Amino acid sequence: MTGADRRPTEVERARRRRGQRLEAVLGFLGFFLVVTVVAAVRAIVIGGPSMLASLILLVLLALTGWALRERLRS
């Protein structure tokens, strides 16, 4: 059997689906991470309260790091 004739196994398909889900999560988190960075920087520059934006930024950074590590592992 050649490589072209080989069909993906269920394990390979599950791994691919997991990778696609993690990529979608990374895209979602990445978008909101950028929005939160802009909001936090804006709040700091204008002298407004930035604690909430900073906490949200910290949580998003942790989640993005986790999702990226999981994606690289799979």
C-alpha cells in the first residue's frame, strides 16, 4: 500500500479535529487579547481605571498560553 492509498485512521482524524478546535480557540482568544491590550493601554494613557482591563488581559494571556501549548503538543 502506498502513501497515496492510505486512509487516515480514526486517531489521526480525532487529532486533526482537536487541532482545528484549538486553532479556532486561539483565533478567538487572539482577537479579544488584542482588543483588551488596546483597552488597557488606552485606560493607562488617559489615566482612567485600568484594573479590570489588566485582569482580563492576564486571564486572556494565560488562556492563550494554555491553548498554544496544547496546539503545539497535538
